[in-house]
Amino acid sequence: MLVKISKATRKFENWHSKRTPIVQADLDLKHKLMTEHPFTFLRATFYRWAQIWPEVCPELAKAPTVLAVGDLHVDNFGTWRDSEGRLAWGINDFDEAYPMSYANDLVRLAVSADLAIKSGHLKINNARACKAILGGYLAGLRTGGVPFVLEENHKWLRHAATGELRNPAHFWTELDRLATVPDVPKSAKRALESILPEDRYRTVHRIAGMGSLGGERFVALATWKGGRIAREAKALAPSACIWANDQKGSERIFYEEIIESACRAADPLVRVRGRWLIRRLSPDCSRIELNQLPEKVDEEHLLWAMGFETANVHLGSKSAVSDVRRDISRRRPDWLLSAMRKMTAAVVEDYEDWCKLRS
């Protein structure tokens, strides 16, 4: 019998705090934001998902294993510049990357779409959403993967990925409002300076994300060769899957491995240095949340692309691909929709319990 969400949260946060410093004010904010909507709650509580997933969908949890994203959802996508300066789009965050069933990422993506529909951020229905996600995933497996480079191809996605909130003036104004941090860990400074071309910079504390909210996150702001630049150092910790599975021993972080193995036009400035993930921030190099998308966007096409991009990542587990395709071919056509409904119900139940606790 699983413990209640409140006890699970306390136990996880105690485990997590022993592996990385906690910013208490940010963690308190996270707890508050978790009451806003089940979609926000889902984003904030991958640790709980990792705990209940094998209980709610035991057969799917035993499906062929890949190096999975883990904490995949419809707001975990963004753009960046690759080594050729091209604008690329895809999965934005791999903090929870871990070897697990390929179905985890697809079901979690579908559940996030369901909750986004319920919150009014998507207008597609559940059946079409699941069909689009799975269709894109299967297409990605069949083709062997193709990165989403938004140059001569995918003009519709380029349009969807660019909006007023990614306007340079807006982007830099928001960062400039952040207060300077006087004390930055030496390891974070070294990590930032390893990819910062300018010696003179100002360091600020940035509040972003949901799953990682409560952890240390520093941004170095500078002016270089006539323009603004920013580099972020975000504290990394082992995947919550280790906690959920009560595993002992290795607490390996898979962030670099999953990026390097995926079919991806990678950002050359995304690296892991010790306990820090370091990366470039700019209007072109950031997450795109659903509320930042233009009002008129082909939601079915967008979810298809998200499914395809999930395949791009899973294809990095080359030895598992044939087993994954075989496993999907044996399943009922509505397997993803059915699993989505079960996991959505479990998430909503935890959300309601959390809200009662906070009221």
C-alpha cells in the first residue's frame, strides 16, 4: 500500500536534500504552486510518478527498457542553437533521465496533454492526442530518427516556437530584474566560467521550472562583443527513480549520456561539470511552455512532433529498439489512452489530497 502524497513528499525531499543543497524559499513556493492545477502538480512531482507508475500500470512498467527522459511532459520542450548555429527544437530537460520502460515517457506525455486539455491550454480531445503522440513515436522509430532543425523544414514549428515572450527585449528585461547573488558556490562559478567568454559578469538567482524548483540555480549575465549573453548553472541530483525504487549503490546521473546518444542536433554549450548542469540562455535557447504558443497552432501536429522527438531520444538505446517496436505491435490500439486515464486518475487523486493538506 503506497503512502499518502504528503508523506511521500517529506521522504523524497529528505532524501534529495542529502544530495544537493535546498533553497527553502523556492521549495516553499513549489509547495504552493502544486495547489494551482493538476498539470502544475504533475510537473512538480516526478518523484511521486516514479513511485506510483509501477503500481498503477505494472505491465507497462515491465515493457522493454530504454534510457528514458523520465520527467516528460508537454512543457518540457524548447529551442536551442546547434553547433552550426541552426535553430533546433526538442526535449529541453533531462534531469530525471534513467533506464526504464519506454512506455513511461509516452504515458507521462499523454497524461500531461490530458491535464493541459483540462486546464484549457489544449483544445484537442484525449483520443486524438494519444493517437498523435503514438503516431509520431512510431514514425520516429520507423525512420531511425530525424532531429528537428527549424531552418528550411518545419516552418510551422518555427512559427509556433517564436512569440512575444521570446522577444529579446522581453527576455533580457526579465533577467535584468533579478537581484545579484553575493555568495555563489565556487564550483558553480568555475562551471559558469568554463563556458563564459567574458570575465566581467553579474550572477543572479533564477526561479524556473517545477520539478527542479527548490534546488540551486545561478545565471551569469554579461555584455560581450556588443550584445547580451547569459549562462546558467543548475544543480543536478540523481534521478528520483533511485529513491522510488529504494536502490542502493550507484547514483549515476545520465544527463550527458542521454543527450549524446539521442538523434539530436545538440547545443554544444550544454554540459555537466561536477554537480552542475551548465547551458546557454537566450531567447532562442529556452523552454517553450504551452501558454507561450500562438493561439492558432496545429495541436495534433505539435503532439505528433513531441512523440517523434521522444523516439529520437529512445533511439539512443539501439539494442532495445527492435524489442520496443515488437512490444507496441502486440498491444491494443487504445493502450496509451487506457494507461493515460489510469495515471491521470492517480495524479488527480494525489493532487486533491495535497490541496486538502494545504487548505
